[in-house]
Amino acid sequence: MTVEDLERDLKTGNLHSLYLLYGEEEYLLESCVKKIKKLFGELVNGINYIQIDDKNVNSLIDDIQTPAFGYSRKLIIVKEAGLFKKESKGKKRQETTTKKNTKTETMQDKIAKYLKGNFKDMQDAATIVFIEKEIENNELEKTINELGIVCNFEKLKPIQISKRIKAICSAYKVTIDDKTMQYFIETCGTSMLVLINEIRKLIEYVGENGTITTKDIDKLSIRELDSVIFDLTDSLGQKNIDKALTTLHELLYNKEPIQKILVTLYNHFRKLYLIMLAEKYNQNVAETLNLKPNQMFLITKYKKQTTYFKESELRMILEELIDLDYKTKQGLIDINIGLEAILCMI
């Protein structure tokens, strides 16, 4: 089931008995979990609301079987219990021995077997929600796919983000055009949690019937570090060293850790170098950078910045940044001074 289908399902009040929700888009995932809780009704921890993680996952079946005293059903949230990995380290296993061979039954297999054999009875007694950041196919995943709802919360693509943010703006009678929306996403990133917090500030600032502009975004929004690094690199490519240094000083003034700036800057120039090599040898840029679907819009920006530098220059910059990291760890140079020196020599 897609995220949109799940949201529509919950909006109509259709609550299923078994869910597996996973993926990187945590905001939308948690939003759906909140809707499930709201549909379920009153929750009393330890009675009709049970929380399971990797520390008490072995008690899951017992919790399903235990009646919700005073309530008709119980809600069980199983969060990051490590049940959807091929090898779940640290989990207890139940060994069943026969005369001919010894077979190891994992906790995943045991839960899958229980759900298959008792799902009809369980439907009337409980709603179980498994939550994971990532999964690997195993017997438990297959079982939930057969009996319940499996939904992958992937990072949204810019067009999907734009649709959701515009819907929020529309609800408050605020306008934002497509070009400004693109700038908003490029400035603040693709995390829905961050974007919703930022758009709320902008909506409150422009007010009902207002229009959000790029100036408003520059004035109020907290810029993602990667976005600032793009600007810093533009300045370096255009040989505007003063502006590049000003950008660096602004990052430091805003309490951005210098080590994090160094790592992000190195990764950025490494991507530019890889793009240059990919184009030189006719390789797919997106595959070379291992970009996710929601990051494809960055290709044009990266390619533009490669035109500012020669291959030898990018290689030199990477070597200098690596050398700075080494010398800093050896106490041979101050990292701030070293990074400024590198920016000045580009």
C-alpha cells in the first residue's frame, strides 16, 4: 500500500489489525501512527496499549494472548525490534530438536507462525503495528504482507513535497508559486519535519491571503548545511573568495561545528569530482552518486558547479582537505585557519 492510500484509509476510519510501516520519511510515518492511535481510542499503557522494542520483543506473543482487561481490544506497537533482518543478532532463539536433525527457529519465524495460525482470533483482540527504519524480506514480512498492510515511507520526491506543502499553504489561504517552492526545497532540504516547521513560520509571517517570496525564505528559514555549501562552492567557483569566507564565518557564527563543515565540504567536492569522471567516461551520473529519487533535482546544480573547476583542481582540493583533517588530528594546525587557507587558495 502506498503512503497516500494508507492516509486515505485512515482518514475514512478504516483500521486494520496488522501493519508493517517502514522507511526514511519519519514524519509521515509517525503521523500515520498517531492517526492509528486516534482511531483506536482511549489508550492505557500496560493494559490496552503495549510498547515493544528489541529489549522485550520475546514477550510479543504473550502480550497478544493476554486479554486487555476492561477493554475489548489492545494496540501493540513494535518499534525497531530488529525482526525484519535476515540475521537478528542478540535475539533469543528457540531450538527444536528431532532425531534426524536440529532446526533453529528464529523469533521472526515463531511470530510469523503464530500470526498465521491465530490471525482470525487475533483480529478481534488486537491491532499490531510493526515500525522499522529498514527491512529485509523474511518470513515475518511475507506473513504481514499476506494478512495485513505493508507500507514503505520513502523520502518524498520534490514534486510530492511541493504538493503537500502547497496543500498546507492553501488551508491557511497563503500562496506560494512553483519557482519559490523549488527554492524553498533547495534551501531547507527534503525532510518533511523540517519543511513543515519552516512553512508554518512563513505562513504565520505573511498572514492570511499573503504570498511567500524567496526574500521571506531567506529572512526566516533555517538553511540546510548542504544548501549553504552549494552557495559557498558557487562563490569559490566564481573566484569570490571574500563571499566564500563570509559564508563560512556565518556558519560558524550560527554554531555549525567546524568538523561537520569540513566533512560536508569534502563530500561536496568529492561529488563534483565523481560527476566530472562520470561524464568523462560516459557513466550515469545518478548511479555514480548513488542518488535517491528525491535527490535527482540536485544533478543540474552539481553539473553546473563542475564547470567552475578543472579535474586537477578538484583533485587538489580533495587532497588538501584530507591533509587538513590529518594535520588537525595531529595537532599541527588549527582547523579554522587551515580551512580558511584552503578556501583562499582555490
